[in-house]
Amino acid sequence: MQNFGSNDDLDEKGHVMTEQPKIKVKFEPKPKPSACPICTVEYYQKFFDIEQRDVYMRVRCSLLSWKPEFQQCVAKNPDLWGPLWISTTIIFILFAGGNLSRFLLEEDKKHFQYEYNYMYVAVFLVYAMAFVIPIILGVIMKYILKSELGVFDIVCMYGYSLSVYIFVLILCIIPYNEAQWFFLMSGLANSTIFLLVNLWDFIKKSKPALMIAIPIIVFNVALILCFKFYFFRLIYAVDD
Amino acid sequence: MEYSNQRPPQNYSQMDDQKTLDLEESVSETIMRDLRMIAFKLKYVLIPKEQEDNGKELRNWDLWGPLIFCLVLAMTLSFKAESTTTSTKSDVFAIIFVLIWVGAFIVTLNAQLLGGKVSFFQSVCLLGYCVFPINIEAIIIAFFGSYLPFVVKLIPVLLCFAWSAYSSVGFMASLVPPHKKKLAVYPVFLFYLFLSWFSLIV
């Protein structure tokens, strides 16, 4: 005889209640380990774990470049927001400011030709300086010279070292040769001193580590020479 | 007998009717329907008073609107670009096109990386629709720019830039935690600044 359950198992309408499992099992698919962890968004989220106050403090650290406080500012939380948006702002200033500076020098203002190549060159130059070079240097420092700093620490440092150029390049719109050189030189000094002072603990350790200072200085000098001779070049009157 | 997990059969036939209606309607009707949808979304995005449900309408994102505005802006500016050769015109078109799509992609990615929980295409849709005021000012300056002094040209540029930025900032700022708002909003500001600058100088 089949047992349809006792009377206690009937609900109010008189239907037989089946036993409900007491433990609810929630099916959660396990996150698949990605074939390329660096390619996922989640990997980079930890580099955007900062607040607007932190960005302000880090930019301030980089502008007061002679104080070796940047590692304290960063506190083992390097970010990529700063490098990305500081370099993008610089690209905009180079494109707009470079052309504006040429416009101010131009005598024939009605027929001014905007140079759109500035955009391509600016993108290439600034992103190379902000990302490609620090990644290469960081990899060399970490894996060959055995530094404690990671690759992204170096990228973060380089990105914030460019923040002084935001102000310098706006001032370079003033179309006077001497003024432009003065501003670019002070930007170069600020940026290079910032990098060297904050890497000093690593650089002074050994002779090979000291050699790292050379490419740092060389790339910074090359950067301002590109700024001056491509974006803010002076137009000399040509005598026919 | 109750259908607990299935839809009642009459819905299926209703859906079939809808599908045959879509196929049977004339091309002009389809286009008008899409245009009306774009116009509705545009009004929704650009006029803040229309947003009573906190941006839920944006869940029905579409990329037609952004594509149309992007193409119109790129064509207006490349048409206006003065040059002796055609290469500058195509330069301008390419720069604007790439700038809008890559820019919207990067700004959205930035919001996601900062911890914003947003559908990628929703955000790109919003940023694309907010390009519309910049379209207006580009067309104004394209037609009347040569007759106006620079300072007068600056007024519609600044107004439309402020309008675009203001429309999108509300949405973007709501996506991220409060102490990261400025970090999500600054790229939006930079994006529209780039586009406004282009419409001013060309």
C-alpha cells in the first residue's frame, strides 16, 4: 500500500506536500582560470583602487620632486589611473598648445593650416614615455638587477613624473624661444630629479644599478628635445 | 493546469504575429520607428528633467544613435577642414571617428576599473548620445564660423561642451563609489574637451 504521507503532510488545500530539501544548494559556476590573467579587467582593477585624495597627494609628491617621499605616498598601492590620464592630458596639451603656439607666431592668421600630425606624434611619444619605457626599465630592474620594486611601481612613478609637464607645456604656448627653453629645462630638472631621488636607494647599491640612471636621464632629455623641436618649434622667416 | 515555468501558448502566437508584422511593414515605417527611438533616447539623455527613473531607460541601449552622431560630426568637421590636399580631410575624419569610439571605450573601461558596475555598452551608448550638442555647435560653426570673430565662436562651443559634460557626468558619477567620483568624471570632461576643441579649430 502506498503511503501518501500522514495528515500532517497536507497543506491547507488538502494537497500532499512533498518534502522540501532543507539545505538549499546554490549552484555557482566556478570562475574559470583565464588563459591570460594579464588580459582580464579584474587583474587591472587592483591598480585603480585609489581615491581622488590619493591622486592629489601623489601629484603633489611629484611636483615637490626633491623629497624622496613618493614610495611613502604610494604605500605599496601603485596605480595606473594617474599615468594613463596624466599622459592623455599631456597629449591634448601638445596637440592644442603646439598648434596654438604656431598660430600666435603666424603672420598670415587667416590661412593658418592646422597640423593634425601633431596628434599622431604626441600619442606615440607620450605613451611610449609613460608606458613602454618604464615597462622595459622595470623588467630590467626587477629581473636582471633584482630590485624590490615591481614593474608597475616603476610605471606609476614614471607616470607621475610627467605631471610637471602639464604645467610646463601650457606655459610653453607663450611664443618666446627663451621662455620655452626655460620652462622645458625646469620641467626636465623636476622630472629627472624626481625619478633619481626616488630610485636612489636602488641605484646606489651596485655599479650595474647605477647604470640605470643613464637611460633615465637620456630618455627625459630626448623627450624635451622632441617637445621643443617638433611641437614648439619656432618658425623662422625665410628670405627668398 | 498551471503553467509555472512556461509562458502560456497564446504569447508565442502573439510573438509570431509581431515578427510577421515587422517583416511586412514598409522600410519607411521601420526607419521612422528607429528614428523615433533615437529621438526619445536623445531627449531622455540630454534633458535631465525627463529622467525620473534614474537612468533605467538606458538599459535599452543602442549604438545607432552614437554612430549617426559620430558620422555627422566627423563629416561636418572634415568637410569644413580647409586643405589643399584631401589628406587633411581624411585625417580629420579618421581622428574624430577613432577619438569618439576609442575615447568612449577607454572612458567606460576607466569607470569599470574604478569599480563601477555598469554594462559596457550602456555607458558607450550614453557617451555617444551626449555627443549630440557638440554636433550642433560643429554645424553652427561650420556654417557661420567664418563670419564670426573668435570670441563669439567660443560661446556656443563652451555652452555645448558644458551641456554634453553635464548630461553624462550625472550618470558616470553615479556608477562609482563617492570617493572616486572625480576620478571617473575627469576622463569624461577630457573626452568632450577634445571633441569641442576640434569643432572650434577646424
